[in-house]
Amino acid sequence: MRLPGYTTLKSAAGSLLERPLRTLLTMLGIIIGVAAVYAMLSIGEGAKEKILKSIDSVNARTMSIYPDWSQGRASRRRPWRPFSDKDVEQIQTLPGVYAATGDLSRQYPIVSETSDWNANVNGIDAQYLKAKDLEIDQGRPITSVEISRRETVAVIGTSVVRSLFRDQNPVGRRIKINNIPFTIIGTVTSSAGDNWAGRDPDNFVLIPRTTGRARLFGDHRLARNQVRGIVIVGESQQDLGRIESEVDYILRRARGLSADEAPDFRIFNFSANRQSYAKSQKTLSLLLATMGAVSLLVGGVGVMNIMLVSVTERTREIGLRMAVGARRSDILWQFLTEAVVLSIISGLLGLGLGYGVSKISLGTDNIEMLFAPHIAVLSFSSALIIGVVFGFLPAHNASRLNPIDALRHE
């Protein structure tokens, strides 16, 4: 197919500008279709990029284990029972485990020299910060020696720093938890966790778990050195399925449960939820892109319709051009050029509309859009293809007209 010359392009543009309102209405279908395809593919690409960024994060590789409350309440023979430090230590030795820690916490009033505040007090072990993806901001973390010696030291979150010390450096100062004095040895950077159910993820105090059991929490009558839950982080998401099976075996053996008995604990593997979320995002993006493609199809029908009307209105012109020497290929190319020019202009306007609307109404924290060059090329190419495909039939009909019949056309 030869490229259109300047005269052909000028003729095509002039023909479209003769009836600007009709041309604009015809273009709207393609503009909306290209904008929809562009925006929807960008949403899908943004969701894909977001998932890829988080695929190796600690949160994406985390599973949690808790005693099954329903089993414990329904059965007197097997009452609710927490886990123990021994369970955590065995899990920490499993291949593929990046970190594992026990959860033992309770709300307590925290009192400083000048004010007081309620915060969640967590009894921690040496792997707690690693498992929770927390970093020390000021001072230092709690050491294994301090845990073994049951020392009264504490590391506090940013909300406690703000509430008790007005954002001043609290390292070296003292607080009281349930009237027991603790020395602050460090602070933790702000957490990336969500403010779930109104709970501030940075409102916590970390103390040695051994100290917490001896001075605050006490021990459970059925589990010595208890923890109420276990958090496990795998080296990769691929390890989580195998780790879950091995953890199930370890806990069944520790709790005297056979393989065919219902467990009195529950394992929450969040990677499965993320994989399901990724699939749903992909399906949604495909559905939205399909809707945009339907809009493009409707726009293509509009292009075909306007070109057929144009051929009918200009039948005498076609006959005159043929009479003075125009070839059928010249007539074909003239009308095909009009359809392509119409689609190119519509495609460019559609790209601008899709980008603008997404920036105005879809630029939220929950919806990330990625405007990659290949998305723009794909969206624009779809408009160009629409122009060629739907413009060919009217152009072909125009080129097949009999010159004598065309000249006689009223």
C-alpha cells in the first residue's frame, strides 16, 4: 500500500472539515474507546507493578498461627491452649524460614515523668523486629542477653514517642508499665502497616518476653513459656506451602494430635490471598480492556457509517474524477485515507482524554496507574486498525462505482 501524498491528505482533511459536527460525532466513539483501553490497560499494568514490588516484601511472605477459638470453646476435652517458646524455636530451625517469632501482648497504661498513655505492650524475642519488618530509629534493639536476664528495658513505637515525649529523643529515660519501671533503650521507625480497625500500628512498647511473663503477663496453666500466636516469614513465597506443612506436623506432635484429628490451631497463609488478589486484578483489567475494545468496535461502525454516507453524497464527484483519468486505486486510497486520518486524530485525542481523566479521578492510593509507552502504542494502534478495517469497505465500494452511473447520480 502506497503512502498518501500531500494532495490526498489535503483532500481527506478538507472533506472531514466540511461537516465538522458529523465528523466530531463519528470520532467520539473512537475517542472514548481509545481512552478506555488506555486507562484500563494502565490500571492493569499499575496493579501488576504493585504486585511485583510487594512479591518479595516481608508482608507478602508472612503467615500467622493462632489457637482455634472455636475448637477450644466447643470442646471441654481440648480447651483453648496457647503455643510455647519451644514451638517457636523449632519453627525457626526449619529450612526456608527467614524469621519466626511468638506474639505475647496486652494493653497497659504507660506512664512517663510528665504524662501517661495506653499502649500495646509486646513481649518479644530476638527475631521479633526481623519478623515484623521493623527498624531501629534511635538507640538500639533488645539483645538476647537482656531477654535471658529478664531485664527491664524497652523499645517504643513512634506514637508512644509522640504522646509521652512530644517527639523528643526518649532514649535513656524511664517509663512505668503497670507500676514497673523500664528504661527506654531505643525507638522504632514508623510502621508501614495499615491503621486496621482503628488500631494504631505504631502504638506499642517492646519488652523482653521473659520479663513480660515474670512481671506482667504471667504463664498459661496449660503451656509453660506460652505465646498466644506465632508469626512466620519465609525466605520466599515458594517456601510457604512447604513450611506450612512442616509447621502443621510440628504443632500436632507438640499438642498430641494425630494426623486425622482436627487441629486446635489455625494457620493463615496470606500469600494465597495475594495470589488470588493478583488473579482478580488481572481478570478485572481484562474485563475493562474488553469493554474499551467494544467501545472501539462501536466507533469503527460509526466510521464505516460516515464513510458510506460520504461515498453516497460524493458519487458525482467520484464519477467526475474517474472521467478525467483517476484510477480505481486513487479513489480507494482517497476514501481510505479519510478513514485513517479520522482514526489517527481520534486516537490522539483518546490518549489525551484517557491520561487526563485518570489523573483527575483515578489517582488514588488504592489504584495505581502505570503509563508505559507500549500501552500508548497499543491503544493508538487499535484506533489505526479500526480506521483501516472499517474504512476499507466504503473505500472499496467507491472505487468500484461505474463512472457513467456515478455522473448520472442525483
